[in-house]
Amino acid sequence: MARKVFVSYKYKDELVAKLQDYFYEEVNGKLTFVQRNTRVRDYVDKLQDKIGRDNINLGEKDDESLDDFSDETIETLLKQRIRQCSVTIVVISKGMKDASKSENEQWIPWEISYSLRVVPTGGNTKQMNAVLGVVLPDETGNYNWYYTSNPSCNSITHHIGQLFKILRDNMFNILEKEFRECSGTKIHTKSEPSLIKTVKWEDFMSDNNSDYYIEKAIEIKDDAESYDVHVNMD
């Protein structure tokens, strides 16, 4: 089933694996091939092709900054882009956070916060979106900046400490926790311990997996009462 999807991402983050050497884009009003580093936005182009461009609304634009808008204007922009979507995909990349700015000054936390909220909009209340994190490989082509495999314990560590707070707060936040111990470490045993599930880019893009993971995110959202949901960025 086709779902309307909002994509939240850091447009110019280049700490990602190379897709190609040349990109077709507009330069001085003309479309041409240019040589540059791969950006997260190039992955989003492929995401659009996978899901269907008519089914996607995009987040951050190349020339937009929160500095230029009031809180009221930001909320209006988010409503326009998010409220018609039932799913928000957050593209999780190594350079998604700008260390020179507070989280309140960056688009992604605002977009996640609004996605998770239930907001009255006249006679049509905006419901909570399902939120799915798609993790990109870094500039070395690896995922170990975020995932670490632990074969001896048959587990995977998620390095969520480097993410925006609203992402961290909605991961491993299931209310009824279950653990097993291995080598002195507690490991979650619930099948879906996080409200915001994550998946590797290559797994999401493989065959029909995109539909599977989107529907899984919706299943988790429909069971939101089982999680300690955080909608604030602070």
C-alpha cells in the first residue's frame, strides 16, 4: 500500500558513502553534469525514486535556515509539509547535527517533534506519524559509526548518543522492558524496543523491503501506548 511519506534529512551532509562522481544539476540556469562530493540529498533522490516522487514530501531545503523564521512560521511550514503524511522517514547520517548550532536551531528536531505530535487543525486533527530512521553508510562506506555488531552476544549496539535528543529519547523507550545478560551487558529482548525503529540504507532499499519497513513503523506507531513517547526537543 502506498503511503504518503515526509523525509527529514540534512541536505548538505557529505559524510556519506560516495554514490557517483558526477551529478546532473542546475548551474547558472542550465542543467549540466558537475563533479562534487556525494550529499545526503543525493540519497534522498534515490529514496524518491524507490518510494515514488508523488508519495514524498521533503524537509530541509538547500537555501532555508531556521534563523530566518519565527516559531509560528516554522510551525506553519511543518504543517504544510507533514500533516498530509502518515509516515516520517528520518535519514540518519554521520554529519546530520551542526555542532555550531543548538538543536532548536536545526530543522530535523523540529520535523520529528511535529511528526510525533497530535495537533488539532480545525476540524481535522493531525495524528501522530510513524517515524522510521534510515541509517546511511559514512564516507568510508561503513555503518560502524552507528551500528556495532557483537557476534559473541548475538546483538547489535546502536550508538544513539550522537543523535538529536528527540531521536535518543524515542529509542529503546518501550515501557515494559525485558533484558538478557551477556558478558556483563544488558541486552534488550523485546522485538521492537524503540518507538523510532532504524534500518540500514542498503536493507531498506533492497527489493520490496521499503514497504516492509514502512509498514513496520506504522505497526509500532499504532502501539504507541506501549512506549514512553517524547514529543519535545528539550
